[in-house]
Amino acid sequence: MAILAAGGIYKNQKQNLTGGVFLSALAAQHTYSDVYLHTNFSSEETALTAELKETLRKSGVTHSSAQAVSAPYGIVSADEFIVNSNVYETFNPKAKYLQQLDKIILTTDIGERDFRYILNFARKRKLETIVFSCGEYIPQVNDEDLIILDDSGIPNYHHYLNEIKSILTEREFISSTPAKNRQIPETGLRKSGKMFIQLLLLALVLILLFTGGFKLLESISTDSETFKAEVDWSKEVVHDDCSTVETCADLGDRYLSDLREYVDLQDEPHIFFENRTRTTFINYEIEDFEITGSDVKNPLPFGDEETFKSMWNVFQQVFPKRYIEDINEYRLFSDGEGNTAAYVTIKEDGTVLAMDVRDNTHKATQYRNLIHEFGHIYSLPIEDFDEACSSTDISCIKEDTIIANHADRFWSQYDESWLENSDKSRFQLEGFYNNNVTDFYVPYQATNVKEDYAITFMKFITEKIPSNSSQLRDVKVQSMYEDAELVALRVDILKSFVQLEKERAT
């Protein structure tokens, strides 16, 4: 009989260690069963790591089952936390000690992927499992197996040790009384009393390290294959100026280079973040791609109408008409600088394009925002959603559509609850992003699968293909080159931007 306890490690403001890792010590102190640990020890903070390992060992925890990573420990304060070492995936489902398990204790302050791997391992083997959460993220677990200690999103497990002990006792994971004279795992020094044993252990450790390294490489290779883009560079493209994916990609890159003479799409100004109540200034009626009327709700905070109407003129001039013909309203609004820069509302009776006047005064930023919103319009046609919904809610998406396919391909490794994160707390969103930091370019991309597609689309248009990367965020961009229609669309958009800038220059 054995228990696996999986929890994170964090430093508080006093540089003391805390986190779900200490549930392993609590369990070991109240059971005679072997207690194995899954966590990520820091190989950078050696003094803290050595002290923590000795504390756990004296409590009866076998921590040799845990891995070390080259990253500092996570940081936690009263109102926020940084994941750091906990984000790395180190769970090895083939480890021998796992065959002894019959119970698993999990906390949600570890990386979400490792959490899912361990949970799937438990489900496949029908192991009794209990999950404690402080709201870092809420997994899809049976209600009777999920204990939400609080919804702060901060790993405050040390505040709930008595409550956790009572629950573990009630579920018969541990005893209510301390385990006297329980077996304590030996230190490496005690195990190596003789030179022969030292050499033998060293040899075994080296073998295990090599084996673990190969297993890790094998795991990474498998993940890369899972999300690998298969671009056929010779695939035919229907376009007047290029004929294959390769020639069209090169042509798009040339237009991107030409555009830099007028505006660098990678240029980002300093943003002063401010929160204001969202205010609509003017609603413009759109017919046949032209502004035909206006409804002034509030005076503009600065500038004049013609300045901001020009954004619509750019939009309707750059992007192919066949994709934007449903837009019947163009809106000027603001919620302060650095918040919602733009948005689209897509419904059966028409589409609204809204631009924040404070966030779009910088040309490169404005162009990126326009491309981003066009990415939404392109990927969210209303006919791709069930008629009963009359909206682009992700729960209403039909199968075999752009967003459905994007979700199936690139979000299947997350819980379904993460497909739409707009209603989640800031701490949950930050935790999700930090746990999957190489999957997204910016935190906002992790808001939901729709924002993920739009930001990927913006990267696809405004940058060259990241061809030498296997990170998921780059693979998403690479995958867009699998679609001949998208490659042709990129050429048209960049060509239109260049033509627009040339006209403005003359």
C-alpha cells in the first residue's frame, strides 16, 4: 500500500517554503504506508532544496520520486503568485514506484499538464484520488473527489492543514493519530557505508539518469509530433501573383519587407495602463462598405471624427470584401488605455467593428488590432454556430469549422473548461498561462480558443514563419501555411497594406 502526493513549492515574502508539497509530510506523519512525492525541486536554490528534502525525509516522505528543474521556486504573496519551477512537466507515468500506489493526493498548484497526466494515470488504474484546490485552476473532477479550500487562486494550503487532515482521515487516507516509529527513508550517506556500495549506487544513478533523459526526450518528441505542422510547400495556391504555398509565402514576406519602409508592424509603443468605464462615443452605420450615418453618444475625448473614421477606411480597403460584407456598424469607444483595444460582435443581423480611440493612435498597433479583429471575423462566421444560440459562444460551435478544428488540434490537452476563460479570475488566467507559457505569445491569447486563433492569425500575417521552432505557439502559426486559402489571403492583405501606404506617401 502506498500514497502519491503531488504538490507545488513556493517561497513566501519571508523566503520560507510553502505550497501543496507539504501535504506529503502531513500524510506521511499519519500513516505507515509509503508516501511518494511528485514535485519539482529547484536545482538553482540548493540550500532551500537541501533543507526541504531533509524536512520531508524526516517526516517519512520518499522524495527520490520527484525531479529537479533548473528554475527558481515559485513566489507567493497575499494576492498573487508566480509559478516558476512548478510549470515544468516532469511526471513519468512509467516510473516503477507508481505500480505500488493505491491512493493519490493532488493539489492544483502544480503545472496543469502534470496534474492532468497524474489524474489520467489514476483514472486508468482506478486509484482512489482526492484533489485539494485553492482555486489556481478548477479541474474537471467528480464533486466528491474535489475539495475547494478557497477560491483565492493563491496556494494557501498551509492555512488549511487541519481541515485537510480531517478530510484525509475521514476518507481513510491517513490515521487521525501520528504514526509512531514509522520507517524513515534513509539518506544517501547512510546507504553508502562502503566504497563498493557507493560505486554501485553511482553506477545505478547514472543508468537511471541516462534512462530518464532518453525517456524525457522520447516524451518531448512525442509531444512535438502530436502538434507538428505538415506544410506542403508545393501545394497549389489559386492566386494571380503566385502559384504554390512556397512562392506565395515568399511573396508575402517580400510585401512585409516593403511595408517596413512605411511602418514596422512589430513596433510597440509604451502603454500606460488605465481603467475607465467603457464609453461609446459614436456609432456609424455601414452600407456597401461606406459610412452612411452616425449616432453620437458622447463627445470624443480628443481628436476629430475624420481621424478615427480613417481606421474604417483602412479596414475596408485592406481586407477582402467577401469576408467583411456583413459589417453594418463601426463603433468608436474607450475603456482606458491598455485594456480592450478593439472588438467585434458577430450576430445574424450583422457585425459590429469597434475600435478604442485611446489604443489605436499608434499606426503599427492600429494595424495589428485591425488584423486581429479581421482574424475573428474570418474564423467566426455566424453560420458556423448553431442557430439556436444566435451568437459566437464557443459552446455553440458546429463541428468541422475553423474554430472547432483549431480547438480540437491545439486545445485538446487542456480541460474543456479552459476553452472559454473570460469569466475566470485574474489568478486563474495567470495560472493557466504560466502553466502553458510556451503555448501562447501573450497572456491574452490564453483567454479562450477564439483569442488564441486571432492572435495566431495576427502573427501569421505580420511575421515570417517561425520555421525552426517546435513550441506550440509557433506550431500554430506554422499550421496556417497548411491552408492554401490562408496563404493567398496573407499575400492579399500585405499587398493592400503596401498599396495603402504608397498612396498615403504620394
